[in-house]
Amino acid sequence: MLNENEMFEKIKQSFERQGLMKTLNAKLITVEAGIVKISCEFSENLTQQHGFVHAGVATSIADSACGYAALTMLADHFDVLTIEFKVNFLKPAKAKKLIAVGKVLQSGKTLTVCDGFVYDETETKLIAKMTATIMSITIG
Amino acid sequence: MLNENEMFEKIKQSFERQGLMKTLNAKLITVEAGIVKISCEFSENLTQQHGFVHAGVATSIADSACGYAALTMLADHFDVLTIEFKVNFLKPAKAKKLIAVGKVLQSGKTLTVCDGFVYDETETKLIAKMTATIMSITIG
Amino acid sequence: MLNENEMFEKIKQSFERQGLMKTLNAKLITVEAGIVKISCEFSENLTQQHGFVHAGVATSIADSACGYAALTMLADHFDVLTIEFKVNFLKPAKAKKLIAVGKVLQSGKTLTVCDGFVYDETETKLIAKMTATIMSITIG
Amino acid sequence: MLNENEMFEKIKQSFERQGLMKTLNAKLITVEAGIVKISCEFSENLTQQHGFVHAGVATSIADSACGYAALTMLADHFDVLTIEFKVNFLKPAKAKKLIAVGKVLQSGKTLTVCDGFVYDETETKLIAKMTATIMSITIG
């Protein structure tokens, strides 16, 4: 297993290969064993028709946070693939910044289940709640 | 109820207010009663770490397609809000273009349930399958 | 709002009208504001083909626990209806007893979102995780 | 691969080991490649508090139908395990009989995704819609 700094570096390199994260102007904030945090500032480029952040943006950063949280629990030669997720949108995404936290709920050899939480900039208002199932794949 | 041309215009105006759809370079293709189609061309701005289109992109256009499909079934003074969705990712999004089709499965006064399908550019390879619950809200 | 004893009595009366809960030999354990616990002992009447408790049993008691947890947050003339749920099965249900805990995550006038947890008899092994969306309906 | 009669027999034997299916008085109706149908008659033993069939019953037979539909696509030494499902409840389960149809949407070596439909006795009123992810496991 990698230590936390190595893990952050490994995930940062992967994160920077995600064109979408750059497009959303998302930032990788923290990486711990089983927990990854990604943020994304409000911009008019990210809205739905009422001017709030589109559900797809909250989902995108929550998905990346959950995938990388799963990755922290796996040996170094594995990568991850999202099999499915479900998201409940609890409050309109009226926020200066969205903060997505992915947390491993159950880690297995083949499958990892993560909870994803999307908060506003204060990290107190829960905007969306994801449950994601993630598959381990070997890199080749 | 609006006729199909009026419905297309109403939804096109709403679509164009979605900053995210512009950012993803997504296009509103067709609007019929209960069915809406949105496409999005592959671009390196939309990728995950393996160079395929990010799950969040397929989800974003499927969510908009489902929401607008729901909207076609409602009286003119209603708008829609996504309550929750679940997406299964069936195949890696290796495609020149993603085509999302939102279809109303059950339309009610308060809630509409839609199926969302995301295909590749041939509309034959099913890449992702969404089920979305959408709430009617009154405008103004 | 009812006090906790009145709430328990109200929910117990409703629980006893659920023929399925009797068939599963399920028991209403506790009722607090926003949290309801229901248990169900292992029996060969409740198994799937490998002799573990069927996913449908864990789901049934978790659904009732989530529905009643939602009900504790509503005024007295409301009842609840499950709109949709998603369940991840984390471990095989090898347990002498299943304990389902429904917890309100977000309570609204029309919709309530609950987390449901299904544990083994020690309440330490998490067997299944539900997220449920529940609608308020007026009675009579 | 087994022929359809052999497949029906294999699945019938497994179905009869499911104590819950007996408890619900559920019946295995048909088995085809990728499609399995299970029914369950209304009984006061299966109700929720309003006298309709409990969401957990519709879910249980849909889960078994989806699992067995997945099994029809796998080589003989595999069995199946439900990883997760999501169900939308579209109409109150006021029906003399519930008919659950499990259909394979995508079959893979490790994972199968199925659609599950729960109808009333006329097979025209759609009461619930499931999407299930099922894992292949090797027996013995």
C-alpha cells in the first residue's frame, strides 16, 4: 500500500488526466484512506435552467470522489470503474462552491461501495447524496 | 397543451439557459410528447482518466433529456426538478458522440418517472441506463 | 406533533396492519423522532436458494423502517408512501436476526429521504444499505 | 448451455429452495433465455398498512425474477448474487396477482444488469420497475 502522500500524488495524476474535471474547474482537495474530497466553484458555465448548478455537475464530482476513495483501498496495480450510482438531490444547488466527499462504505476485492456527499461551501448544507458501486480493474 | 413545435421552442429556450449544456457542447435534437433526445460529441474536455467520456457527462445529458421529457407531459405553467436518479454504466463510453434519450415511463401530477438511455453515435450500443424521478414545480 | 409514546403507539397500530410484517415475524423495536428500528429473526421461511435470508426480506423491513421514520416527522393527518428505493447488498445475510434502522436524512413537506441500514443481530455487521424516497399523503 | 427445458428445471429446483418464495406463495411461471416470470397472488399476509401488497413483496419476486433471468445467460457452474437494485413504485399494488418479469439488459462475465417489471394480473398495469445488478459466483 502507498502512504498518504504517495496516494495523493497517484490520484492527482489520474485526476489531471480527467478532461471533465478541468472543464468543470474542479479541484482535488484531500485524499485519505477511504475518503476523497473534490470541490468545484459556481460558474455560469455549470448551471441548469434556473441558474443553480446542474445536477450533472454535483454528480460528476461526487462520482470522481467516490471512485478515487475506492482506489485508496486497492493495491497499486488496480484502477476503478463506476458500475452504477444513485443520487438523491436534497436541496437546490445554490452555492458558491460544491464540495463532494466520497467515502468507502464497503471495500471488497472486486467491488467497492461508496457513499458520496455533496455539500455547499460551508460543508454543512447537504445538497446531494450518492451511493456508488465501483469495480476494480487491473491495469494493463 | 402546446403542439410539438411550441413544445420544442419552449424546451429549446430552457435548454439554452443551461450553462452546462453549452459547456458540454450538447445539442437538443428532438422533442416529442414524452420523448426528448440530446446529443454530445466526444471531446478531450469531457474525459475521465482512461480517455473515455466521463460518467458525469452521460449522466448530465440523460438527466436533461429525462427532465424535458417529463416537461412535455405537463401543463404550460409547470417546470421540473430532478428528485433522484440511478444510472447503470453498461459499456465504456468509447464513442464519437453520445445520444441521450429520455422517455416518460409514468406521468403523474406531482411526480414523473423517466427512463434515460445513453447510446453511442449509431444509437445501437447502449452505454448507460438511467431511471429518474422528476418533480413538477410551479413557476413564478 | 405527538410525543414519543404516542408516536410509538400510532406506528405500532399501523405496523400491526401490515400483513407482511406478521408473515415475516418482524417486530417493531423502537420509534424516535426520525429513527425507527424493526427486527426479524432468521427462519427457513425467509431464505433464498443458498439458505441465507432473501434480499427481499432485508428490503421489506428496511422499507417499513424508513417509511415509519419519515412518518415520525410529519403532522398527524399524514401517512406515507414509498416512491422508490435503492438497496446495496454488502454482505450475505448470514445472521440469526436482521435489524433494520430507518433514519431520516432530509424531511420535506412532500418528500422525505431516508437512509436504511440492515445489520446482523450484533448491530455491527452492515448487511444492506437502502436509500428511500417517501411521499407524504393525506389520509381520509 | 442448457436447453430451455433443462434451464427451467435447474431454475425450478433453485426456486424451490427459496423459503421466501414459498412463504409468499410465489410461482415460477416461465423461463426463457434472458427472461423469467414469477407470480404471486394477493393475500392479506402480504399487505402494508393500507391493505395493498407491500413494496417488499413486489421487490422480492422481481429480485428473484431478475436473478434467474441473469442465470439463464451463464454457464452451468455459475450461480448469482444480487449486488444492488433500485425500484420505482409507479402505482399502488392493488391487484389480484402480481406478475414479475425479469429481463437481461446487459450480460457480462462478472456482472449482469436486468430490468424487472411488476405488473398486475392483466400484465398491462405496470406497478413497479426495478433495475438490478447481479454478480456471477462460482458454485462449490
